[in-house]
Amino acid sequence: MLTNHESIKQGLHAIKNFTIPTTAITTPKKSPTNQISAQAHTILVVEDNPINQMVAQGLLNKLGYQVTLVDNGFKALEILENQQFAIILMDIQMPGMSGMETTEKIRSRWPELTTPIIALTANAMKDDEVLYLEAGMNACLTKPIKLDVLDKTLQYWLNMPMASLAKV
């Protein structure tokens, strides 16, 4: 049996080294059926910087997603009391409550919640990513966010079966 740390290291290795088959994930086309599908997914962006909020919202809207923005971890916890999201994009460095602390609170308050939480950070060191995974995050995106990487990451986590998410 693997220890928690060994399991996280293996998960990080898998995230760092996974390749996404081009047949499994494609860039959304501008057809009405894909837009309806994407619009069915609302993404919560937890980001304190107004410029980063605009960038994230613009990229997500371009991909066809609905976006809810909050500017701190306290508001994220508050909105999660009444609303569900397909994915949470979580800034790491925020005043008041960091993204890691917010994620830990989400995972402990709602242990049955399988919503993927993806870190948004300028710090993409391997040691940092291990800490993000230990805090309960599922993946990490570095800033500045690239549209193609964001798209592939969201598609990967949105297509993950719920039973698999519960084990991640």
C-alpha cells in the first residue's frame, strides 16, 4: 500500500507526464451544439487580481464556458454553500486566505465533493505542485495561462468519470 506522500508523488508524475490523445480531446468548434455543451459547465474562478480575473474570464468565455468570479477564498466558501461548479480554478496567492487553505477547507467541509480544483500560479516548481496536490488540488496551471493548455486541462478533468475523481 502506498503512503499518502508516495501516492501524491505518483499522481504528480502522472500529471506531469500524461499525454492527451488527440482523438480524445479536441478544441471546441464554434457550432451551436458545442456551445450548448460548454455552456452547461460553469467554472468558478477564485482570483484576487482584477486583471487576472479578466484574462481568465476572457479565455473561458472564448472556450464557451460560463464563469463565476470571486476575489477571495472566503467568498469561494460562501458561494459553494449554495452552488455547484464543474471545475474550480484557484489562485494560490491571495490575501486573507490562500488558495491552498481555501482548498483544504473545501475538501474538509464537503468531503463528498469531487469537483476538480486546479491551481493557478506563477510558482510552478515541482515542490510547490506537490504541496498543491497535498492540499487537495487536482492539477496546476501556470500563469500566464495559455488557451490551448487551459482547454486541454479543462477537457481532461471534465471528461474524467466521477468515480475516478473520488479516488484522485
